[in-house]
Amino acid sequence: MTSAQPVGPTRWEALFDDLEAQARAQSAAEADALVSELTRAEHATMTLADRFRAVVGGVVTLELLDGAPLRGVVVEAADEWLLLRGVRPEPLSQHLVPLAAVAAAHGLARQAASATSRRDALGLGPVLRSLQRDRARVVVRTLRGAYGGRVARVGRDHLDIDLLDGRGTRLVPFTALLVVSESP
């Protein structure tokens, strides 16, 4: 008498294969959940400045708080501001934009790049003082209008601009700044 050999997997082997498949599926689901959670945690630490740092050299379009668009190449991004080099049709060549004046931005990547130098931590004051020292002609734009002139003084939270039209000096708090642009 010959004994019958099982043709396919035994009931026990099928049960173990099924349990292994369930364990693999659960491990994959847990790994996916962990990756998603780590991604959310990483995004939670990302700053607007980090997003702009990731596209230095790229073209972005900003919507400022007054609703006006500003298009340019990101030259530099610091914790409080970014510097754009205008591209056509922008009439002015360099634009210092406080990040607080940005209502929206187009052209940013999903990635971020963290600060790499102490210069990234420079506030608006030191940058504006360099414009003051150079006696650069600028156009200062706020929600109330634009003022052409030279930066006369820079305080901790404001600047004075000597108006080119001979109408004196205008004090502008940093919180009111939308953009400081090189004058043509």
C-alpha cells in the first residue's frame, strides 16, 4: 500500500503563509504611518525663510500684503527678509522684502534648506544700514504708498527716509514695510 503524498501546501503551511502575509502587511502599514508622522514632524519645523533658501537662484512671484505681485530671482534669504533680483517686467533691479510682508508666494519648492551662516540671522536693520551707508537711492513701499529717497537713519524697528522730492523725511516702521527697492 502506498501512502498519498499531498499535492499542494498542507493546511498548516497555508495557515502559516497567511499569517506571515498579514504580519508583512501590518509591518508595511506601520512603516508607512511612521514615515508620514516623521514627514509631518519635519514639516512642522520648516520656516518660510527655509523654503526661500531652498530656491536661491530660482524665480518666484510674491504677492505682497497690498495685493501687488513682485517677481524676481531669489538672491538671498534670511530669517526676516529675502533679496530678489527683478526680472522683466519689474522696473527696479533689487528688492529687499521683509518676510512679514509676503501674503503668498508662487514658485517655491516643497523642500526646505536650513540656515547655514550667521548672515542668515541678520535682521532688517543691518541690511538697511548698509543702504544708508552707501547713500543708495531707494523706493520704500508701504500699504500707504511709495516714497523715493535715501535711507537717512535706521532704528531698531523703523527707518527714516529723506524724500527726494524735497518734502522732508518720512519715518517708516519696519512693520509697515512691503519692499525696499533700488531706485533706477
